[in-house]
Amino acid sequence: MGGRKSMQWLFLSAGTGVSPSSFGAWGHRIPAYQISFRNGHPKNQKADSHTMWVSGRCYQEALEKAAAQLNVNEEHLELTQDDDVLDTWFSSALFPFAVHGWPSQTDDLDRFYPSTLLETGHDIIFFWVARMVMMGQKLTGRLPFKEVYLHSMVRDAHGRKMSKSLGNVIDPVDVIQGVSLEDLHARLEGNLLDPAEKERSRRGQAADYPRGIPECGTDALRFTLCTYKAQGEDVNLDVNTVQTYRFFCNKIWNAALFTMNALPDNFEPSPMSEMLADCSIMDQWILSRLSDTTATINNGFHGYDFPIITGAIHKFWVQNLCDVYLESIKLSLRADDHRAVVSRNVLHTCVYAGLRLISPFMPYLSEEIFQRLPRRPEREEPSICVAPYPTTEEFPMFDGSLEERVALSLDIVNRIRSIQKEFGIPKLSGHIVCNNDDLRGVLSQLCPTMATLSRCRKLQMTNQEPDHCLATTVASDCALFVEMKDIDVPRVLERLQAKLAKTSTGLNKIEAQRSMDSYEDKVPQNIREKHDQQIEVLQADSARLSAAVAMLKTAR
């Protein structure tokens, strides 16, 4: 709604409602007083009790107004305040400034009002947000807040509104602590649903949670909710997704445990300036990834883009730190040389910073690990809650050129893994041919790392294209060659063509369903979305298998 329409709604809206006290409503008591004359006064019998009312900020003010209105002395009057209260939304509209002592000009009111941000749901914009704006401007002359962040409305995994009759209500405590299907069924007995609705609820619970709801923890639930898009869009909360992020929590814990086991007793981190001079390519790469991740997260916070933030956190911990860097340094950490000392310091730096990055979303997990991790001498924060949040000023090591070259080496690793998987080869032997001198130097240094990450038998740089090899282009000036002696070509080719035919059949089946005239009207949206996801996966599988078949057919 535009600003003009919003102001029209505020100025043209009706007065606030009244909540009868018999309903036990919470709110400000109506400042209206019924006037009566004390016994013995000559007007006592003639007073109209239905019209003898006066308002006032307090009893004394109302009494003075009543005496002046009736032209009598105050001692002849008795006032009784109305028992009813103004509705809850009226009282809530005063919240931003009333909690700081308004109408008195307190220090808290000067310091904390107006606030910066209001976080709420879009369903109460005009019930609450608009009223706070109206009251704030009318009574204080200032807006109560500068920005409003609208969170999403949570629905079930199928996009349905949560309803007891459907049995799809997700209690956050159940997701945090876990609950069995039997316990979910047992709770239905204590409510007022009729037998038919109870049976429908049981069927819904059995369909969505056949083995109950697994224990996921507070941090995993909070992180999951922040991964969804916000600003008014609904959240289709799937407990399986929450469980996935619980496994992410386990991965963080295991990475931190590995780090602490890799550090010697009485380990004291070295200053960053001393560490950078002796870093290897992979050390420089992970520090660059940390710098870039930190920049992405801070920019996300400024724009309230929590899906971007959580995505960057997940990518850094899983894809960068655990899947690549940790695996690349495992062997070097076993040594007792300067190289191992540098890697331990880099690893500690990444974990220490990574914990601070996740702390707003996973306060319990990050605090638990933080209390066990060695601290830098210049930092003795008692809790991660008061530790400074990482910034690019603290980690200015971003190197885009280096990241591009390491990304190329990781592409080679993924291609080797894919060939080994598709062709059924446990460990292959490979050769890299590169015509770019600068890139060749980097890849030569990374050959041991690529061999470790891909788990191949042998990987080496070579000047000439080797014979009897499968060739795959990695870049315009770089190619990977895999030795054919490791491959039973006829058997592998037959297996790949069978898988390709099966994939094509599945793809054609879904495409035929989507081509029906009544598809958009009769097929539910969640099924259509599932078909879209299946097509995307099948198309990717088809492209991968086709490329593998082509490689075998053109092998030298």
C-alpha cells in the first residue's frame, strides 16, 4: 500500500473499540467517570445517571472538571471510573514510548525512543503497526521506528495453513526436543475435535511424520527459518529440512573437534601478520574465502537478507572449510614442521571466525565450542555474545585471481571424481596439460592437493598430450587426460547407455504429463513444483551421462 493510501487509512479510520471487562481483556482502563451527588445534596434525586459523565487523566482532574461543569463544590460529588478497558490494540499502540516512562520526559525516553527497527508479521500491519505510527506522531511528534521488517507466515510442508483438524500443526518444542508419532496421536485425545476430525488428524500426522518428529535442537530450527525468503512470503516448513540443518550443526561440531585435536597443548595463536607471510596456496585460498564470506554476510545484514547470510555461512563451513581445506591439510598436520604450524594457525583462525559468524543464528552451539577453543592473546572475551562480529577490516585477505585458479583445480577434482564414479574406477591415473605458464605453476603446486581431494592413484602435470587416454577440456588452455588402462570400455559403455536410456524414459514420462491441456488446472501446485524439480535433476543426469558416453566413444 502506498504512502498516500496509508495516511488516508489512518486519518479516516474509526475510533478505537472497547473491550468489556467481563471478557478479561487486557488494556488501559477507560478514563471516564460517572458523576453522582453525595447523599443530602438537593440535586441528588434529580441527577440523570446516564448522562452525568466526565473524563480526566486522573481522579482529581475529573473531579475538578465535574465540579466546574455542574457549578457545585467538589465535596458534594463522588466519581466512579468505568470498569471497561480500551481494546488491546489501543494499548499496544502506546507501547514504543509508554515503556520508557511517557508521558514523563525520562532519560530512557530520550535515549531509546524512537527505536530503529520493528519486526512483525504482515497480518497485523494495520492492527498494530499503523496504530503505533499514528499514536507516535500524535503524542510524541516522532515516528516510533525507522524501518519495519515483515517476517513470513509459517505453513506446513505442503503450503497448507496449520490447523488442528488437519493434524498438521507444528509445535516448535516438538521440533526442538523431538516427539514420537504415538505421542502426537495421544495429544489429539485431549482436545475438543469431533471423532471424524480426530481420525483425519491422525491420518495427517501419520502421513507427514511416519516416524515422529526427530530431535533437531533450537539452533537448527532458528537457522532453518532464516534460510527461507521473507518479506511477506509464506514459509512451507518441512521438518526434514530442519533435520538437514541439524546435521549441519553436527558437521560444525566435528570440524571444531578436529581442529582442537589438531592443536598442540598450550597452543597460542600467532598474530595474523606473522602467519600470512608463510601461507601456502590453500591457506591463502581459505583466508580469501573467509574474507569474501564475511563481506557477503555483513552486506546481507545491512539489507536484512537472511537467506543470503545463511547460504554464505553454510557454503563456507561445508564446501570451503570441511570439504576442501580440512581434507587438503590432514596429511600436513601430522608433520612437525613450520608448514604444519602455519596450517594450524590458519585453521584456528577460520574456526574462530566461523563461530562468530554463526553465533546470531546458532548461539548455543557456537558458545559451547567457543568456550573450548584457544583464544588469541589480545582477545579475552568471556562469551561469544560479546565478541566482535567479523568484518573485512579484520579479514582483508580476499584474492579474486587466486580464487579463480583454485576454482579451476577444484573443477579438475570434481571431474576426476565424476569419471571414477561413472566408470566404476576406484582410483584412476590422470595427467594435466596446461598451456598457460602462470596457471601451470599454480596447478603444479596444487597437484598433490588435487590428488588427495579426488582420491586418485596418480595425478601429474605433463607437457604433451598422452596417448591412450580419455580427454576432457577443463578450460581453453587446460585439459585433463585419464589413462584408459584403468577402464573396461565395453562394459562401462553398456552400463552408461542403459542408465541414459532409463533417464530419458523418466524425463519423457514427466514431459508427457506436463504437456496435457488440463495440467495447469487439475494438477496441484506442490505436485507441479515436484515435477519441475524432477525434470531439472533428470536433465542434469542426462547431460552428465551423455558427456561420459561421448568421452568413451571418442577415446584415443
